[in-house]
Amino acid sequence: MSLKQEKHKESEKTDKTYLTKGWGCVAAFALLPYAILKSLWAWGSTVGLTTKQAVQNVAAFGEILKEESAFLYTLYTNGIDFTAILAVLASLFALALVTSWGEKLPKWLLIILGWSVGVLTVLISLLAVLQFLGVLPKGHTEGLAVWVYVVTYGGLFLWGVTIFIATLSFQRRMKNKQSSKNKAF
């Protein structure tokens, strides 16, 4: 086998790693624990809250929403946290990058959203790590179990990284499909 053929096979293996739809599936599941946790809090659960003040803060969140938005307050009092909805939408977006129904959406929109939201998500996650390490000032973080940070920021970071790779995979698959169509003519 020639050197050129070996390099081509290596390139195909690398492409198959990037072309896998598994990245979108990982991204789709990455934020679901966060959505579940936030929904549990909206339903009044205290899982992951370690102090009375944290329990009171979560309970008072509904009252804050009442002043801000009647719609969000109604959702929250019925056990639906708005950020949990956003997490589910982010999961659906990840699935759009790997399913046949996603291919029916405007490709340019999926690609722009994938790259821009991915960048923003990774940056937010890195800022959270810098806060956790004490490089940046923290907000109110007392009263939450350590695993809550793993679920929230770890899931967000995992989603951001995998949405990048899923977007790259989507781009390459669409390019390969277009190349195949062009060759057929």
C-alpha cells in the first residue's frame, strides 16, 4: 500500500470520528440533568440545597418572577423553570444537527447557531470555572452542594464542546451529501 493510500485511510478514519452523529446525541443529553434539577426546585424540592438560606432563595425565586413576568411566574408555580425549558430547547437543537428532520431546516441557520451558541456556552463555562477558582468574584454560591456545580456548569461546558463538534459534523455531512449529489449529475 502506498503512502498516499495510507494517508487517505487515516483521513477517512478522522473524518468518520467527526462525522458521527454521536456528538449531537451527547449534546442532547448533556443538559437534561440540569433541566431535571431546575424542575425539581420549581416543584419545591430541596435536593442539592445545603443551607436554609439556599432553600429560602430558591423558594423566593417564584416571588421575584411574580414581579418580573406573570407568564414566567405562572410557569414556575406550576413546576416549570424557564431555564429548564431553555435546556430542553438546547437539547432539541442538538438533535436537529443529527436527525433527518433537522436537515429540513435552513442549514445556514443551524451552522451559525451551532458555532455562535457553542462559543458563548464555552466562554460562560470558563468564566464560571474562573469564579470557582477565585480568579473572578463570585455571586451567591453558598448553600449548593458541589455536585450541583458539576451538573450545571459541567453539563453546560459539555454541551458547548459537543455542540461545536456536532456542528462541524453536520457541516461535513451536508458537504459530503452535496458532493454526492453533484457527482450524480
